[in-house]
Amino acid sequence: MKELFTRPSFLQKVEFWAATVIFVFSLFYLNTGNANSNVHLFKKEGVPFDYYRNFIFPEIVQYVVLYLTFLFLNFKVIPRLIEKENLVLNIFWVVLTFLATGVVLGITNTYLQRYVLSRFELEEDGYYLIFQNSFSRAFALLLMLGLYVFVKFASLYILANSETLQNRYKVLTRDTLTAIIAWMVSMFLLVIIDADGELILTWGLIGPFGILFYSFSFYRLLPNSLGKKRPFISYVGKSFVWLAVSFFPLTIFMIVVSDSEEDALGFAAGNALFQLFVTVPLCWMLYKRHIQGNEEVQVLQKELGRSNAKLDFLRSQINPHFLFNTLNTLYGTALQENSERTAQGIQMLGDIMRFMLHENHQHKILLSREIDYMRNYIALQSLRTSYSPEISIHTNIENVLSERFIAPMLLIPFVENAFKHGISLKQKSWIKVSLHMEDTKLYFNVYNSKHPKPALDPEEGKSGVGLENVKQRLSLLYDNKHELVIRETIEEYFVHLTLQL
């Protein structure tokens, strides 16, 4: 959770822009007719009203102060308080911000509510009431901000630890956690918009009751009903019985809370109807979706198991130690027979195989290892073309000293493609490969000749799976961090890749 404060996050950006949009729309709202509701109060008290002095300017000042207060507390002070960083200083900032907001609201309200002063014999009493209400409003806004922070971090905690919570408490499915978050957010919005107290109380109890009933249905009522001849009717019948059983305890509880038998009965009846016609069908649909999802997971697990078994079988057919021992034997034999080129080729082939077996499966490797692999590949390919004067292979590959990491097998497909389509033993051919780093940017170019494929070429009609694969990997692994340019003519093929590492 500390990362939420040490670096800008998506949530913080959403919060900033949401607050900014609300602030801008509030300023636009000042120009509507509904915003001038205080005019009649000035007229009723016989106090002169000035549109700018007693409305526009004070309102703008209040909106600006509230907007800046939210940004300051939400993004600077509260995160440090949660991390227990400089507690005394940050508590001081909270108190100072509260006092400053109360003072600004008090001063601006003396203009917005100037009609209040005419109700008192002494203006000091009117000012005292205005400032008292202003500080009360500032305190209420601070409490609402605290509620918002609680809802936000409770939701983040639930989402971040959803798997742990589900493993520890089987009742807490992902749907249950989502419902809890939705209920907390909806309660916060009802408080923010100053909704009717009965509505807040009703939803404050119906929401948790519905979540509990969903959990009970998910692990008790629904599994017991699926084995019946008519599972849905059986489930609805059992739900009706349990709702009827809970009706009287819930009524007694509401009598204690609301101190009104009539309101308590109305609430209990409304809750039963809501659960019966909303929660019960919703639970049925979500449970059916859950079963279908489990069946699909089981099928995928079986297929994955079969694929892993096949992969293990294929791996068992290749003994790396045997291959490397054989290559070492051939390497030694070539040296004894003074076949240095053959020995060199065997050594490079061994290095390539080690890379493919041991490093190619990793998520990221050192860029220097990828470059070594590419150099070995080019050198090995050059052995078979070195006798042809019509073939020219030039490389300008810089050594990378810094510890930069890259996804494996991102560069080599372009080189393989160049040798595959750019070399002809009968025609003049060339390949040019260059690579260099500038700070954190990698610049990679492959330039090669291109020759028409023979009529009976087995590769004719194939789309180049290697290049398509590397394009997809670049999009997935380096989204917005790479630029790939490919130009192709009848005789030439050019690739330019810029990669942010």
C-alpha cells in the first residue's frame, strides 16, 4: 500500500481529475438561475443585494478554497498520516487547514448571508452565528473527507487482499467483496448529497442484510436446491421461509433503532420484498455463472495438464547433457584434425543451445546476453557464406556495459528473417545489422537484400509467424515504449526498432 503514496497512481489521477471536473462544473453552476436562491432572503429582510458582492465572488472563493483544501489534505497530508510520517507536523496541518477553511467560510458567508445580521440587535451576535455555522460546516466537511478516505482505503484493502480473504473466509467471494465496496461507496454518496435520513438508514441496513443473505444462499440454500427436481422453485421457497423467519427479529431491531413500530414494520416488509424480488434472483444468476465458470476452469485445467504432460514427454526425449557432451567431443576432434573453422562453429552452436535451453524461458535477461546470442548466430551463419564473394555481412553492434534487461528473443527474429530472405548463393546479397544504446533507449537496425522466392519454395505462402509473434510481444511487453518501422521494396528490406528499456 505504501506504493500508493511513493509514486503517482491511476487512482490518484482519477481522484484529481474527478475533483477538478466537480470544481469546474460548480463554477459553471454559479451562472444558473437555481444558484441565486438567497436573493429572496435578502429581499425578505429588506437588505440590499449585490449580485457580485453578495453572491458570485464569495461563492468562487469558497469553491476555490474547498478544492485546494481537498487536494492538499487528500494528496499530501492524509497519506503521510496513514504512513505515520511526521505525525505531529501533519496533525498540525490538519488543524491549521480546518481553522483556515472555517475562517474563509466565515468571512465569505458574512457577504453571502448578510441578511442574517438584520435579525439581531447587535451585529456582533449575527457575526458570531455566521462564523459558528461556518466552522461547523468546515468540521462536517472534514468528517466527510475522513469518511471518503475510509471508504477508499477499505475498498483498496479488500481488492488488494481479495485472494487472501477468500482463502481465509470462503463466504467472501469476489461478488461479495464487490457488493461490499459498492455498498460503502453508495453510503458515502448518500451522506455527501445530504440525502434523507430515513433513506440512509434504510439502505444502511438493507445493503448489509442483502450481502449476508447472498452469502448464506451461496453456501447453503443454492447447493441444497440444485439436487431437487425443480431447483429454482426449491430455492425461492427456502428463501421465502428464511426471510419470513428473519422478519420478526428484524422488526424488533428496527423498533429499537427507529422507536416507531409502524416504521419498523414498514422497513421489515420493504426489506423482505427487496430481498425476495432483487437479491434472490440475482443470487441465482450469479451462482449459475459461478458454476459455469468452475466447469470452464476444470476443462482448461485438464487441457493444461495434458499439454504439460506432452511438454514433459518432449523434454524427456532431449538430454541436454548428452548433446553438450557430444558437441564437446566433436569440438575436441575438430581441433585434433586442425579444423579450426569446424571447431569454432561447434562452439558457437553449443553457446546458442545453452542460451535456448537455460535463458530463453526467462521473463527478462541481460541485454548483453541477448547480444551475445545474436553475435553467435550471425557468426555461425557467416561460416556457410564466407566462401561466396557475392555475399556481404556487416555488423556494428556496440557492447552494452550497463545492466539493462530485455525480454529474450525480441531482436534475433529480425536477424533470422534477414538471413532467411536476404541471402542467395547465386545473386549478390548483403545484410547490415547495427545496435547501440543512448541512455535508456536501444536503437536496432537490420537492413538486407531481398530475392524472389523460387516457384517451388516450401516457404511460399507463409505469413512469417516469427515476425508477427515478435510484434505481438512488443505490443504486450513494451506498450508505448517502442517504435517499430518496417520498409519493404522489391529488392530491399529494412527494420528499425527503438526500445525504451
